Amino acid sequence: MMKQRACSHPASRALRTRSGVAGLLAATFLASASLIHPATAQDGETTITAVMHSGLRVLDPIITTAHITRNHGYMIYDVLVATDENFEPQPQMADWTISDDNLVYTFTLRDGLTFHDGEPVTAADAVASLNRWGERDSGGQLIFDVTESLEATDDKTIVWTLEKPFPALLDTIGKQSAIPPFIMPERVASGSADEAITDYTGSGPFVFVEEEYEPGVSVTYEKFEDYVPRDEEPSWMAGGKDVKVDRVEWVTMPDAQTTINALISGEIDYIEQVQVDLLPLLETSQDVVVETRDDLGYQTIGRMNFLYPPFDDVKIRQAAMMALSQEDVLGTLIGNPEYYTTCGAIFGCGTPLADETGSETLTSGGDVEGAKQLLEEAGYDNTPVVLMQPTDVVSLTAQPVVAAQALREAGFNVDMQAMDWQTLVTRRASQAEPSEGGWNLFFTNWMVPEINSPLISPMLNGRGDEAWFGWPTDEKIEELRAEFIAADTPEKQKEVAAKIQAHNMENVNYIPLGQYIMPQARRDNITGMIPSPVPVFWNVEKSE
Amino acid sequence: MLGYIIRRILAVIPVMTIVAVFVFLLLRLTPGDPAAIIAGDMATPAQLDRIRDSLGLNDPLYVQFITWVGNLLQGDLGTSIISNTSVTGMISERIWPTVNIALLTIIISVLLAVPMGVVAAWRHKSWIDYGVMSFSVLGFSIPVFVIGYIFIQIFSNELRWLPVQGYIPPSESIGGFLARAILPCLTLATIYVALIARMTRASMLEVLGEDYIRTARAKGVKEDIVLFRHALRNAAVPIMTIIGTGFALLIGGVVVTESVFNIPGIGRLTVDAILARDYPVIQGMILLTSGIYVLINLLIDLSYTFIDPRIRY
């Protein structure tokens, strides 16, 4: 009787309820077992925890030009040829010889190359990988346009025969960005270049730990014990890739303030990119080093739509460029002059092809009065300029606002439309009229090594509908690009590059708006990071 | 009762069907192209088109819908367009941090808020009442990220008692879980304590004015028994409702808190998927969230019968 009464007592029920909640909680704890972070570093292992500029979601470095996927590519894959800090191609997986007529390139794979599954890397793997890369990469497409054959003549020898000389072949297959020809097993690389791979076997210095991968959250790499580094000192993407830690974990942190707090407290070891306005927070910490890894940095640019008024008129394009001031754009975007520089070179300042011809107005504060005069001469009829403004990408929010003000001051009728970046990238692909879902002007940023040559800079393609968004039909620039391809010495290349620079500033294929640098930050016990546009983790040590 | 439960569960089918159709169409009408995200900045229109083809995004809308529903009926939410991994797998990995944080938050909130609300009502118009109400207004008004940053500054940066960020599942380490979960849970609890305390106070004030309370007091029943057995039980229905919907909101994802404390929960998964136009993940998440809301509402309705025997279905 007492027992029954006790059970019906509210307190007892409450107790039962609490037991239920506790049970549910315990069940939840148990159920979540091993679903998140299933494994962590073993005792004694050295692990670097790094926060990269974005989360890794696409694992195929050939299908995408996303920088984070390229960085992932350099962790787990290797390349035949790599560019060093002097912009020179160097042997990485292979040495080469070139025939006297410059038509036959013979590559020989070095000894000791092994995939992560234990299979040796063969010439057939390299040929399949180069073919797949050639379908996706614009520079690769240019080489394959003049390719007679590409074949593996034995396990270690690749023979690439051209119909006509392509002096920049080694530069193109050795480029470090968008898209490097990473070497994959033939079984992987023989698939379509338009479908993402699902087998992530590489032969690079790190192994991708697939079971610990959480898209957009974290990715783990382990040292590849069988990797044989080259003997040379590391230099950019070239040289010995000597791994000195056991694991590297890339974690994604969506909040910049939290990332900085985590570095100061020692919960993470490295931040790839620190927003310049947050740097003062790190200056108070004595255990943190802030530095520039990549002296070249980024170029910010404006691109117009050549198909519709008002920018189908070269004079109006010139007026728009004349109204803009690099200093105003960079000052608003970055703020701290230590981390930006005005630069009128379309191939980027600090690169072998740098030339600033025709950029004086841009780099010296703009000329609104001159722009007004040009607009009047062109007979501008107040056609609205649809300017797309992305609101969710920190490095792209300032440019449209500054440009809109400058253009309005010059007399343009600017219709600035705010949208998220995804909407912008979809809309910029539209060739509809600006008033019907098209556009007139947008801004974006490039890593300088992605635009430092007319062969790879997408804005310098003048093939109309086949060109990059904006679709200029520009026969002159196509002639100059062909001339550049044929130039067989650095001096001749520089000469042609200067002509392309002058033509761009005359025709306004795009508007270079200057260069900026994103500093990195690390705990002071992380040493040996290589100065490079791509953050790499070979040669890096972590002390206690 | 059993008939009621079956009817309610069956009612889920049309609700989820409407949600599925609506979400599918809405996403397809939203500007954005996942192929552009995959291919990156340099892709030409022809390359984008080929990628769209390979992803099935060029198929007619009805073909895409039938394929998706067909897979859904077999329990397959599809594959993420962007990361090429199973949506079910992604959600099952990301839901547990959210569930664990939500449970701890709601426990903390109830344990603090209900006594606060009861005492505030009991000492109506006293300094305690004004104190509780002031806290409620503040807790409900300050943005959650501000509270989060303040907690991090005090407990992580200054006192160094707790980690700044991260998540460790309780199965791996209870201590590690609590150390990382306590700040986000307290941050979220600030809002829910404010909400539940206000509701408890209002509900209790109404009940405390009833005749049976006066009668109980006149009979000499102890005040704590009057408050917690007589008054609180009768005031519990609206309190349970607010707790239940609060829990559903927490499970639905708390993006800002997850971002500030770097918790890999489903709120961030949803936002990332929306920004990348990862249709299968968005569809999966909205279906899941709708299902959770329907289920929690059902549980709340059922709980009424236990709290108040006068309620019958």
C-alpha cells in the first residue's frame, strides 16, 4: 500500500522523470560514441592543428579551382614539375629532356615513387593524370591543342610530342595554382574530368585519413612513411618535401574572433589567414608569431560585361577605370598600408612579367573630372550600371561600395545590387540583359600566381562566348597571346607581356585594383614554414 | 489515447509531404548553382554545363523530384552535391553535438528558470520579482554572440578555466565534453532561463490567485507544498509548452552559438549547405527539422495528460 502511494506521489513522479531525462542523456552520450572525432592523436605523436581559410568540401583537385582543394592536393599528391621561388620549373617527380626542335619532351620518373596503397607510380599513371588535367585546366588545354601524342613508353618514361613548339610547357605543368597537374593512379585518373573522384590515393608526403574526414569541419593527414623526399632544399612547391610531424589536422572555424582566441590559448597551432583588422588582438600574445608567408598575395580586380551598354563602348569602360582609385579601394578593403600596395601591373607586381604601363591614373588616386569628360565624349545616355555586390565574403564587400561612389561622382547611374556570393557567381554566368537578370560589373580577387601569365589569366581570354564572364571578343589580345606562346626566351615573353599590359589598359579587358597580403599566424613552437603562396606542412616542426 | 497517437502520427505524412514538395521547389527557384561552387572561378560555361549534367541538375525538375522522392522512400536522403558524401551520414555525425548541447542547455535552463519564476511569483512585486524580471529582460535582449564573447573573455581568456572552443563527445571524455559544452550551454541558457522564468512567473501568478490555493493555505498546508504541488502542477501546461518548443528550436540548430564556440552541429551544416546550394543536404535538414518539430509537439501534447488529468484526448 505504502509502495503504491509512494509511486503516485508527485515527487516520486518527478524523480522518475528526472531518471528518464538522465537515462535519455546517458543514451545520447552513448549513442554519440565514435561518431564525432572517432580518433585522436596517439601519445607521443606530433600533431599540428591548423585553421585554414575555408572548410574542405571538394576533394578532387582537378575538378575545382578552389584554393583549399588545391592545398589539399599538395598534401596528398605530387607533381612531375614544380615552380620554385624564382618562378623556375624544377624537377619534382620527374627529370626531363627536350629535343633540339623543341617538339619532344621526355620525362623520366625518379626512383622510389610509391602510391599510398603501396603500388609504384608509373608513367601510365602520369599520362592518365595529365590527360584528365588537360580537360579541365585552361593552360593544359592550350598545350593539348598542339599535342601530337602523350604516351608512356615504359614504366618510367613519358614522351610528350608536340605539333609545334610550346615554350611555356614546363611553366604550365609546373604552375602551383589553378590547376596543378597532380599525379593520381591510372584507375582514378582515367575517369571523367567532369565527375569528382572518390578514390583519394596519392603519392604525396601526407596520407588523407578518410575515416576521420568531416566535410567542412575537419580533415586529417598522416605522414606517408614511404615518401622519399628530394635532396634539394624546399623552395615554393619545389625541392625536398621532408615531413617532420606525424599528423596535420585542418579544422574549420567559422568565427574569426574565436579562431584568434583559440590560437592565443594554444588550442590550435596555426591560422592560414588573419583578417588585418583583427591583428591588434594577436599583438598582445608573446607566444604567437604573425608573419607574411606569401609576398605576392592577391590581386583584386573589376570586370565589366562587354555584351551590353554602357560597357560595350570602350570609351565608357575607360571612363569607369579612370574614375577608380586603387588607394581608395585598398584602404577600405584592408586598411593597414603595411598589407597592401597599389599596383597597376595586370600580371602582378613582383612577378617576372610585371609592367605598369597605362595604370598611372589608377595608382595615383583616379581622375573623376577626366572620367566625366570621357563620358561626355562617349555620349553616355545614363544607362544604369548593374553592379553586383556580394555581402557574405569579407574580402569582396568593400570594392563595390567604393567603386559605386566613384562611378556616381563621375556621372554614372549605378544600380548596386546586394546578393550572396553564390547568387553572384550564378548571375555572372548569365548573358541576359542587365535589366533582365544580367549584370554590368562585378569584383573578385585572384592569387597573383593565378594571373601572372597571359596563358593562365582568365581575364585575358578574348574569345567572345568562350571567354571568361564578361565575354570580350578581342582579336588583338588573342594575337598577342599567340605571340606570347611562341616567344621562346624570357626577354621575348616580357616584351609581349608589356604589349598585353598596354592593350589591356587601353581596351579595359579588366581593371587591376591593386595587391594585398593576408598575414598568417602561428604559435612560436611551430617552425620551418616555407614562404610560399600555398601553405604547405612539409619541413615544419613542432617543439614542446 | 492510443487512437489519438496513431492519428497524430498519420497526420505527419501529409505535413512532411507538403514540406518536401515546398522545399524542393523553393530551392530550385532560388538563384544559385552548385556546379559553380564545385568548379571554382575559372570554369568556362561549357565546363559548368558538363558538371551540371553529371550531377543530374540539367534533368527536368519532375525527374529530379521523382528520383529524390524515390530514394527518400527507401530511407536514402541522397548524396551531397558538393562533398560527394551521404547526407544521412553527414546528418548523423552532426546531429549529436547539437542534441547533446540542447539537452544540457534545457536541463540547466529548467533547473534555474522554474525556481526563479516560482519565487518571483510567490514574492510578487518584491525586489526578488523585479530582479528576476530584470534578468529576463536582459537575457532575452542581449544578442547571443555578445553573451558568448563575454563568457569566453571571462572564463577562457582571463581566468583560463575553460577552453575557448571545440567539441568532444561525452563518449570520449565526460570531462572534456563538459569543459567545452558548459560555455555554449550557459550562453544559450541565458535566453531560455529568461523565457521560461517569465512564463513560469506569469502562469504561477494566475494560479496563485485561484480559490483552491487560498483554501489550501487556509487549511494550513505548508507553503512549499502549496507552491510546488498545488500551484506549479496546475501552472505547468504553458511551461511545458515553452520548454518543448524551446528544445525543438535548440535541436533545429543554433548557428551563431555553434559558430562562436566552433561546435560542428547541424545549424552550421544547414547554413553551409544553403550558401553552397547543396540541395540534398538542405532538403534533408529541413525534413529532419520538420520531423523533430512534429514529434516534439506530439510529445508536448501527450505530456499534458500526465501533468493535468483533466485533459483527455
